Amino acid sequence: METIRNALDFSDFPRLDLTVAGAVSIAFVVFPLFPHSAFAMATMIQFLMFSLYGMGWNTIGGYGGQVDLGKAQYVGIGAYTTAVMLIRWDVPFWVSMPIGMCLAVGWSFIIGYPLFRLKGHYFAIATIASTLVLKDIFEVWGFVGAARGLEISPIKYNPPDFLRLIFRDDIYYFYTILGFFFLGIFYINWFRKSRLGFQLRSIKDNEDVARSLGINVHWAKVKTYAIATAFVSMVGSFHACYIKSIEPEDTMSLDISILIALMAMLGGAGSLWGPIIGAGILIPLKSYLKEWLGAQAGLVGIDLIIYAGIIMLISAFEPRGIWGIVEKIRRRTRS
Amino acid sequence: MRSIFRFSMLVFGLLAMAGLLAPTGALGVKEVKIGVIYPLTGGAAAAGRELRAGVELATKIANGVMADLPMTMAQNSGIKNLGGAKIKLIFKDHEGNPTLGADLAKKLILDDKVDGILGCYFSSVTKTVSAVCEQYNVPMINASSTSPALTKRGLKWFWRTTPHDKWFTKDLFELLKGLTEGKVQGVKAVPKKEIKNLASACEKTEWGSHVSGLIKEFAKEYGFKLRKSFLYAAKSADLSSEVRSLKASRADVMLFASYTSDAILMVKTLKAQKAHPKVIWGQDAGFEKPEFRSTLGDSISGILTRTVFLPKVVEIKKLAGQVNALYKKKTGNDLGGASARAFTGLQTWVAVLEKAGSTKPADIQAAANAIYIPGKELVVPWKGIKFSTSGDELGQNILGSGLIGQYQKGKDGKISLEIVYPFDVSSADMIFPFAGF
Amino acid sequence: MDILVGSLFAGLLIGMVLALVALGLTIIFGVMDIVNFAHGEFLMIGMYTGLLTAQGLGIDPLLTLPVAAIVGFLLGIICYFGFIKFLLRGPMVAQLLGTFGLMLFLRNLALLIFGSEDRALHHGLLVGKSFDLGMGVIVSATKLACATLSVVAFVAVWLLINRTKIGKALTATALNAQGARYMGIPTEKMNALAWGIGGGSVTIAGALIVNFWSVNPFIGLLFTMIAFAIVALGGFGSVPGAFFAGLVVGMITEIPGFWDFFTYTFGADWMVDIPMTSFKYMWVYVAFFVIMVTRPRGLFGWKQ
């Protein structure tokens, strides 16, 4: 009970934040009722998925200050667990998703335990390496379809199938992921006020001081890493049902890892709204820049150039992201 | 009260923003919209240009009248049974990314309201796009993806005009068998032990891994020994250790499935490593692209590639010659396997629409299942187009066939492809064994 | 036997080439303790520079090396003064993501300008030439040239660092930047110099490599990862370490070759079916991972 109350308690935010958040939430909920293009819908789902990825990353990357560039491997584990179990044994999504989360968390312990002895760039690079290794394995592993990947048959199931999460129209997927999205926000809201959340922030500020306070630094990091992993793997499972066809190249590519980290960084790592803002800016920017500039004018890559430019500016001048700018302005107006 | 008002303004403002993002397609009269999804950028951009040119040429012929071309679609302006409706193409670029392809398909179906889809060259993308089409009951015709699995999924809204890799791979083994039996023009029977050892290197994709599996299967069936078989990462910068591995296997016959850049790199590396197999065979794609010929020059003389169309077909087929001339005028290149098949794909669409006499999906479905296009109307040397409607290969054209071509240096000093298989249409003596680089 | 000797030789050669690629990274890391994720992109720019100069001016690709060196040197300096300098003020996280942004930027700029097609050189003094040394050893002339340059570059950098005044200043900056500043060493300039030398050495490598490898805008990341592996194995910041680590990594990429040797020597059919070639780079990452975890200072590391 206490936990739930804590999760729903947003009272430490300014009223303006809550008004905007409430307005945005309502806009999300009623969005599908208004005329919209399939493209806008797909962008919306992408945005929600990446917000969730970002929230997961934010626990270890933002609150914990450990730059993890290997989240794609957990997207892959989640997606593959769901797809393999559905195709081979007809296990519904709601069962395979938690199993996928368990597997991902298990793997995260194996990877995370030795990895957290490393710090800073060493850690970041090692997470990339572990993703690449896993991807190479999945590309030759026949049980999971090797390089040709897995396809959830488009004709075998009768949509809408709520148990297996097989739908034809995006609107169902939209509300499913929106539900996850709100749950995610509540969870992170609880997490940042939890014991672990405070421990992490003190580790981020100064690891030696944290250790001297009796915090088991290594274990706290590993635990948080597992939480981040569970988030990512959950969305990965959803990804499998949504896309219906997965390949290692697609689900485990480094690009996804980078996108996740950059989005959270851009929005503002270590804050509740940061990853959401980051995804809210970058995903539409990416989709529409690609649509308007890339496809029509043949300017391939222009979307990512602008995007990279933003990242460079942010990291050089305001490492705390857009949320950092917002807070700076606030502090200035207050004083 | 005011704050509630402001709050709801905020909500509406946000929604209006989302709504603004909705591009609405204008409804045209008397046109049939076909969505075409091809890799127009990315690693296969060159192939994409060829495919696009092939489709555009076919559309031009269908929408106008060219009385001297002996094909139905050239005689009518637009689709006769639809009141002369014109074909309108909407091109989308999938960049070789299956997820993006599925998104584009949804967009074409829901936002642009296309009547049908053509594409997508890459088997992996065709897989996701056809799944979307199946769900929305929108017909899709595929003209150039050759992974056998595509038509084995029981899809009812998917038709494929091109023969698939199983046939092509079988052709190869028929050719090898032919070599041992002395059936090949210009080559005396070769003792089997001279070409018994095979090695294959295919790219690590949907298509490549299927080809690799097929080679394994057929090698067993035809009694050859597969000494080495592996997948390599597509778009590699370096293939020297792969090539060394092929050499180490001491294979007499080396088999590849690669797209353009890898195919070029592979042959260059084989040359640098002084490999000397007796037969080199490429599974179409990169091995028959104009770039392959232009960059590697004379050194490719003797390399075999499977294909469905090569310029020599012009000599045995008048229609192909006429279309080839038009294509050459448009692009400067001869028709190739990709462009000829893309052309045929759109031609099939026109024929299906003509037969359906409506753009209702159900009518198109019925028409596609019943269509028969005789071989004399096609540029490709097939017996015709007729889709299988039962069995385990739904929607597969059963009248297609493949060719195996060999690069040979002509009297004019130019490298061109000669037909060596099927044996009855072969246009030149086969070079055997491969002379080395 | 041919296979074994051939693989050993090829591994050594490719190792030297890869060491050359990693040299720039190790200099930058050694001096400034900043990881440059855009390293592979610098290499790509070097490759394009070599390719386009050779094709544009119609000169032999070998003559483009000075051009590439200048381009790389300037690129490094510009990056430092235009961007990296600002990053150094921020936390480590920002440095990491900043260079990542630089990587994305350069990569997509190349995509925009050059398109995504693979390009390769087809003509040149050394292109496509190879020597057969017998015993299954076939050495391509371009790789040999690249390996030779690698040795030269390593010796030159080693001399620069250990035998000149500038080198001493660089080392001092690396060991203790603040202390060096008190001693009157212009650390700002030293940092820029490190970026210049780092950029120049990697673009030279690129201009040579393009003689035997094709280039596309996405090629950078693979080399960034391999360069990281080499630098980590050699000990971050150690120049001789990077050279030997390069050889080790070269050998690791040849594991499929050794596997072939055992397969055919013992006629073990079960070994044929294991797709070792598909794992070519995986062993590099595995080795990297293991070294990082068990011995963060690297095999030959000296810097704490």
C-alpha cells in the first residue's frame, strides 16, 4: 500500500510540471479518437516505446551515472523470448513477457557482475562489446532462426488476439504500450524515492563517500542494472508482437543502444521527465525529417546529422540535457 | 474555470499538433495507385535505380499506346476495363530495413490508400511487407525476391512472379551434372571427381542463409561433397580470411550469394589470393549487376551467374529486344535480371487489373488467382505467368524458369553474358575449367 | 601446413595494419584520458580522402598519403578547438556522448555527401598485386606496404615521445596535466597536438587501407571497436603496447584460418559444420571483454 501511494505521489513536483504532464497524458489517451494518419500513429507508438527504453536506461545511466551502451541486447532477449515461445509452443504474450524479463535479468547478472568492476568509458565500451558478441551468437543460432530471424505468422492467429497481443490495427498496440508507459512512470516515480534510488544518487556523486556510508556500491549497481534490463526487455517483448518479424540485425543493432542512451541524455538523464522529453523530441524529429527531407529530396542522413548536432551541442554546453536547461531557467526566474 | 479552459486549450493544442502531422493524399480520379517499395538508398541503391527504371518503363508503356509492341498492355492506353484508368506509382524507400518496410506498407495502405503493392527486392523486407498486406487484405505482387520461404507461408494476398532459389539452385546442380555427362555445349564429359568438392559462401541475411541451406540439401541429393559452407557478414570491408578459408577447402566449385559490393570484393580477393577453382558460380544479385562487370573488367571471364534475363535473350526473343532498346534509351544500360523482373512485375499488375475490371481487393484476388499471361508477351524467357492456387506454394508463378549465364569475352573484346544453361538454348561454348585470374 | 603458415602470416600483416589504425586512438587516450568514439570515422574520412584525391587528380593512391595526413591533422585540431575543448569541462558522461555525437555527425555527413554505396580503388601501383612466397603465403602488395608504414609510424611516434622535447611535454601532460601547466607547458596546445597527431596517423592509415578495402560511410564503427580492443589489450595509452596488441588481435581474427587447418589436417568432419568464419570478429570482442574485466590495465599497460 505504502509503495503504491509512493508511486502515485508526485507532490514534490511544481504545479506547472503536473499541469503539463496531465494535459499531455489526456492528449495521449484521446489521440486515437481524432483523425490521424497511420504514420502519426506509428510515430506515436515508437515514441512511447523509446520513452520506456529511456526510462529503463535512466535508472542506471541517469540516477546511477553509468553510461550503458548495450541495451539492445536486452531488447533482443525480450523480443526473442516472446517470439520463440509464441511460435514454438504457442505461449501467450502475458506469460512469455515475464519469462523474457527473467531471462534478461539473469543475463544482466552474468554480464553486469564482472562489468561493474569497470568504470566510465571502460564500462561503456565493454557493454558495446557484450552486445556485439550476443548478436553474433544469435546470427548463427539455428534455434532462434539464425540470421533469417523469426516471423510471427500473419495468418495463423485471429486478430484481435488480446492474449497473444496479435492485432491488425495499431490502435490496440497504442493503448497497450500507453498502459505500460503510465506504469513505467509510476514505477520510476517510486524508484527515485526508494532506498536504492537514494543510494544510487550518492554513488553517482561520489563513490568513495557512498562506500564509506556503508552502501554496497557494486551490488547496488548490479541491482539497478537488472531493473533497467527488465524495462528494456519488457518493451522488447512488445516489439516482437508489434513488428511480428525480428532479426538480430534489427533488434540488437548498436543503433538502438545508442538511440536509447542519447534520448535519455538529450532530455536530461537523472530526471523523471528527461527520457520522455528526449524521446518526444527525437522520435518525431527523426521520422518527419526523414519523411520530408530524406525521402523526398534524397538527402539521406540529414535527420541524423541534425540529431548528432543537437547531441554535440548538448554534451558540450549543457550536459544535463533539456531538462537541465529548464531547471536553470527556473532557478534564475526564482532568484 | 479559466484554468480548466486553459488546460483544455493545452490538450487541444497538442492534438492539433499531432493532427497537423497527418499528410492527406489527394484523391485522384481514374487512376490506380500502386505502392512500390524498393531499396532506393542504402547499400543496394544501384539495384534500386535499376528496379525503379524497369517499373517506370512498364508504366509508361501501360499508360500510353505503343502499337508495335506485341503485348496487351502496350495496345491499350491505361487499363481498358477500368475506363482507361492510368497507373500511378508511389515510390517508397525501405533502405534494406524490414521494420521500416512494414511501416511504409502501412503508410501506403492507410494514408495513401493504394490499390496494391509491388516490391521489395530484399527477401527480408518482402517478408514483413507481405505480412502487413495480408492483414489488411491488400494484394501484393513480388517480382524479384527469391527466398523460397516467402510463398510457403500460405498467404492469400501475395503473388510472386519470379522463380525462387530452389529452382535456381537446382539449375546449378543440373548444370554440374550435365558437365559430368557431357551435355554442356563445347565441353567433354568431366569425371565427377574433378568437380566433386564444393564450397559456398553466402551473406548473412534471410536470402543468403536460405541459399546456403539449399546448396547443402542439393549437394547431398546430387552426390557432391560440400567441403566448406559459411555465412559472412554482408557489406564487409575485408573478405581475405573468408577467401583463405575457401581456398583451404580445396574446393573445385565455389558458390556465392552476395550483393554487389560484396560480390566485387569477393572476386577481387579471390584474384589477389590466386585462387583457382574450376567453377565459380554466383546466385544472381551482385554477380549480374553492371557495376560488377564494369569494375572487374576482363578478370570475370568464365564466372557463372544464375539469372532470369540476360542480353543474349534479345537474340531469341524479339519483344525483349524492343523493350531492351527502350530501356537502353532511358538509362543507357541493358536490361538485367533485376530490371526485367521489375518490368514483368508491373506488367503482371496491369494484366491482373485488366482482368479484374475493378479495384476491389476481392476482385483483384480472384483475377490474380486465375490469371494466365502467355510467355510470348513477356520479356523474360519464361513459359508464362500462372500462379499456383493450391499446395504448399500459394501464389508462386509455376511457369517461370531460370538461366545460367557465363561471362565471356566476345570477338569485339567486350565481356558479356552467354547462356550456358538450359542446354537447349545455350548461346556459346562453356568455358571449363575456369582459366584463373 | 600451407593453411597454417598462410594464416599466421596473414594474421601478422593484418595485425600490423590494425595496430596502425589504433595508434591514433592510443595517443589521444594516453594524453587526455578521453575516449574518441569517432576514431573509426576519422579512418573513414582518411579512406575517402585517399580515394577521391586519387580518382579526382588521377594520381596513384600512394601519393595521396600526405594529403590524407594534412586533412587528418587539421581535422583533429579543428575537432579539438571546435568541440572537444568544451567537452573537457563537463563530466565523463558528457565526454562519452559528445564523441558519440561526433561519430554520428561525421558518419551521416559522409552518407549525405558520398552516398551509401561501397567504393573501392581499382587502379593503382599496388592495387591487386600480390606475391606468392610459397608455403601458401600470398602477400598482397598493399597490405605489405601498410604493414611497413605501420612499423615506421610506431617507431616515429615512439621516438617523438621518448626522444624529443615535445614528446616529454606530451608525456608530462599525460601524467599530470595540472602539474605540467605549473611547469609552463602549454597543455592546451599539447592536447591539440595529440589530436592532430592522432587524426593524422589514422587518416594515413585510411588512405593506405583504401587500397585493399572498400569504403562506405558505415565502416567506422567496426574499426572503432577493433581499435578499442587493441588499445585495451595494449594498455590504454601505451604506444608499444598497442603495437603488440595489434599483432595479437590480428592473430585472433585469423582463428577461422587455424580452425580450417585443424579441420583439414585431422579430417574432422564435425569441425566443418561449425561456422567459425561467421565469428571472425566475435573473438576479438570476447578477448576484449575478458581482458577488460580481468586486467583493466591491459596486457602491457603502464598507466594507472
